[in-house]
Amino acid sequence: MAKIAFILLCHKDPDAIIKQAQSLTAVGDYMSIHFDARAKPEAYARIRHALADNPNVTFATKRVKCGWGEWSLVDATLRAVEAAVDAFPRATHFYMLSGDCMAIKSAEYAHDFLDRREVDYIESFDYFQSDWIKTGWKEERLIYRHWFNERTQKQLFYAMFQAQKRLGITRAIPEDLEIMIGSQWWCLRRRTIEWILDFSRRRPDVMRFFRTTWIPDETFFQTLVRHLVPENEIESRTLTFLMFSDYGMPVTFYNDHYDLLLSQDFLFARKISPEAKELKRRLGVLYSADGQRFQISNEGRSLYKFLTAKGRIGRRFTQRFWETESSLGRERELLIVVCKKWHVAKRLLDRIRQLTNVPCIEYLFNEESTLLPDLGGIQSTLGKRHRHRRALMRMLFDFYETDKLIVCMDPANLDLMEDFGRDRATTRLLEIECQFTDDYLTGHAMRVGLAGDRTPRETLERLLPTIRNDMAHESDRIRDAEFEHHIRMREADSAEVNAQAISRFLTIPPDKALDIAKTEYLFAD
């Protein structure tokens, strides 16, 4: 039977760490803890004292000062792994955790799950061919040396990068390695862990290479597992359920997420809010429960993709290249219609085309099929449109020979709105606030792949509040951005009230705005 050695990297909340260790080792599993050397000594002493009599807990022999994006995170992991290998000879699997993770299945379920297949569970995608990093630095992470922390030593970090780039100082990737990338939350078999430790001792050249790569915790284990383990023994997925916001930050789970979490096809989840005391209490006793049955609805993966598609874009904390692009033009007006129901915005634009001479373009940053003029290839893919957004918009103004242009955007495109909002051109937003029935949200879930024809009703009932809250959150973030010219029209308002918003947005007479507001079936689903 599987016995798990949990590798816990943590840096705060000693009381929660103690409870987590006691909960996960109560059924016979193990834990190896690395507590960040930057943390207060008294916090570490409290953890050591509380767990001193627990034979199933060990600690990394040396504590490392950890920093985001640094080799120190991999170093700390290796030290905790080595301690676990030495202390727990009966451990069959090694599972990477953080202090924000909690079990969403029982130990009985987790052990049975790991016994079913002789594989390692780790996201491991081709670094250069996959789209795990959608924009931002890619090969720069590897071919240049990174000695400083990007968050705490930003000037030094980018100064050294620019110096190497200017002087043409690059390095080769070790020839026998195919670099892979993926989540750092993995579960590896003992044999694989022993192979990695042996490889680390035999290949100082590889260790030197990864020590100065950027964000190596997303590439080191992922690359070595793919290098050492037969492909048919690798399941390229994580067993830890996590979601991301629009800016690549992990979504936090709260008390009302208990049923949703248990129904996902994962063993653990992160991040659990420190304030979600009831959720933490219920999950804390779950791991040692016997005979617990779990109905897996499996919408978690599609929900994960739904949110990470917006968030995991490789530009977190890097320099935004578009911030240095030139202006659209001080005399120009960019009018952005923001609406989650795309068909509503498209109907509105159709009516605007009929009653004005303003060029209107639909969701050009969301739909690849949007009709656009040939602009030399810059318009050919969504990726190019996003990367060269200002250049694309300038070319559209020039093509239509206009100083006023209307485009549609999804509320999730806040980064685009903020970028254009900072331009010297005048940017106005018309946010259309629609009402979302359960039937509409169900159809939306099916259109974006979150649910299917056979998805059970109870699964949809758990899923719909998540989608509804995500839409409300998008609207809140637009308001929080405090755009200078942010105008709102609402499905719940009368045509006369909405005409006032349209008049201000388009700077047209009220009677013409009323004609647009009275568009037949404007808000119909």
C-alpha cells in the first residue's frame, strides 16, 4: 500500500503547520518540513517543539533563505527530500506541498489512487513547443544568468540581464537535456526521487545551469523527471487543485467551497484562506476519515483551464514591453464597449453602424475570426493582436482614416483597457451590465467547456455560483480601476436611461442615442 512522505515548504503560521503535520501523519503517512530561514527563529522553535515526539515528522538538515523565482526554492525542496528519503525508508511516494495546501480526499482514497498506477504525477510540458508560457520571457529564463531576485532586487536583476544581452553573453542549455516546464506541485515515486538525487550528485554541470535560471522550480524537477523516467510512467498533471486569477495569482478558497473541492479529481487544493476556519476544520478531519465516498464531477479541470487561460501568461513581474510603445495619437478617441454577453454588444454595434459613420470592430482580442483588414500580418492571430495592441490600433485608425473607433472587449481584458486608458488618446468605456439567468450561465459553461450534456444537475448547481462570482469580480475590478471615462448602461434600466449613457459615450444627440437604446431584442438571449 502507498505511504506518502509529504514535502512541506513553508514560511509562516506555525500553528497551522503543526496542525497540518499532525493531520497528515495521523494515519501513518510522513512529513519532511523546510521552514524558511528568513522566518522568525521562535516560530521555527515552536514547530520543532510541538512535533518533537512525532516519529513521522522530520526536518531539512539545513534551512535556506528562500525567494520567489530563485534557485533557493529548489535547494530547500532537495534538502527536505533528502531528509525524507533518509528518515522514511517505507515511503513509496513523495508529495510536494505548501503551507496553504489541504487534503480534499481521505488518506484511504489517496493511497488507493496512488496504488492504481505505477506513474509519477508531474506537469511536464515541452518548454519551447508548449504554450505554458503564453507571452513574456521564455528562452531568456535559460540562456542568460540570473543572480538576483526579481522582486526584491529589481534594478540589479534587470541591469544584469540588459548587460548580458548588450554584450551578447549567453550560454548553452546542457545538450542531453530537453527542458520541460510545469507546476511545482508534484507527486513522485521513491525510485524517481532516488534517481533525481543521484543525478544531482553526478551532474554538477546541470546543477550549475539551473542555479542561475529564472523560476527553476517550474523547470528543474519537470526536466529531470522527463530525462530519467520512461514516458509511459509519467502522468503530466498535478494532483493539487488550484486556480488562477486574471493576473496569475492563485485563487483563494473559502468556507462555501467545501462541496466543490471534494468533487474535484484531485487529492489536495491550494490556497485555503486563513480566515476560512470552518473549511479548514472540515478538511482537517477529512484525511483520517474511513469509508468516505467521493462523487467526482471532474469539472475542476475545465474550470482550472477556464481561469488559467486568463491568468497564466508569463508576464507576472516582468517589464511590460507595451508600456514603451508610442501613443495612438492625442486627437484620437478609442471607444470600448465592454460586455460579457458578446451577442448583446454585437447587436449594439450593428445599430451604431446603421446610425453613425463611426467604424466598429467586434471582439478582435477575443475572437480570431473577427473581420479585420489585411494589415501586413499583425492582425493574423490573437497572439499578435495582443502583443502589438497599440500598433494594431494605430493601423486600424489609419486604415479607416478616422479619429474615432469603436471596439468590443470582454470584461476579462482589464489589462488591455488599462493600457489603452493610459494612452494620450481619449479612451471611453461603455460597460453593459447584463443579467445572467441560470439557463444562460449553464449555456455559457457548455460553450467554454466547463460542462457537457451529461454533467449532473448537482454539479452545475455547484459550478454556477463560481461562474457568476467570477463575472461579478471582473466588473468590480473594472470599477476599481477608476477609469476617467467609465460609463455604464444596464439591462435593468429603461431605454431612456440607457440613451443618456449612449449619448455620453458616442457624443451624439439624445434622440439618436434613444434610437440605438431602443434596438429591438438588444438584451435577448
